[in-house]
Amino acid sequence: MLLKKNVGIIFLIGFVVLSCGYRFVGDGNLPFDIKSICITVFENRTSETGLENIFTNDLAYEFTCSNQVALATKEKADTFLTGVIESIQIESISHRRKLSAIERRVKVILSLSLSDRAGNLIWSLKRISANETYEVASNKLTTEQNRKIALSTLSKKTAERVFDRLTENF
């Protein structure tokens, strides 16, 4: 009896969600029926070494998971996605004492553009910002590790957000 009730509740929730027109953000199509894309390594204008690789790889992963478009080399792609990491800022957001931070926030600003093989701009996203907080530990090495984890998390969230924005209205 309990099993039937649980199945009924799950069915009812599924029916309500589907009947409300609910859909996942970014499950639309890419513009202009794009078949292949080359994601070039982002330009890094910050002092944070390797940030360009983290952001480029996470965005490529989003495209790979979508199964909507094939990643291709420059020679074979019909579109090119380029990005610039414009800045990174770190600020203390909570303190133990006047000069002792408990948490910090890392903020990254980047811009992206999608162009066709002829160089015509198809889509762009200027100065998108994202931030992530991390804990400041008494050990500098641990704090640095926490900062790197925050940057990695920030990169993954930004990649999802960019992919969603790219596919939401097409």
C-alpha cells in the first residue's frame, strides 16, 4: 500500500512539473544550426597563472556534455568561441579582528564571443562576472588550496551559465 502511494505521489509531481511547461535552462539550440565549434584557449589578462586553461576546459566540457555540437579543430570548425579573462579580484568579506579575515571572495570578469568562419560575430557576452567565497585558514597553504578550489568551482558555474546563455533563446 505504501509503495503504491509513493509511486502515485512521484507520478503526480512529474505530471505537475511537465504540465507547467517547466524546462531546463539552456536546453535550447545553438544559433544558426551550428554543427561544429572550436573553443580557443581564453586570453588571460590577469596575474593568475593557468586560469585560462581552467575556464577553457570547463566550457569545452559543457559543450561536450550537451551533445548538441561537435568540438573541432580550427581547420574543421564552422564557428569559433573565444574568451578573455579580463580581471580577477579578491576581497575579504568577514573578519575575526580588524586585520584578520575569516572569508574571502574571488571575483572573475570575462567576455566571450562566437563568430563564424568568415569572422562575422554571431553572439557575444561582455563583462560577465562571477564570484565564489572561500575560507581563510590559519595555514597559508590551506588558504591557497581553498582559493584554488573556489576558482575551480567558479569556473564550472561560469561555464554552465555561459552555455545556458548561449542556448536559451535559439
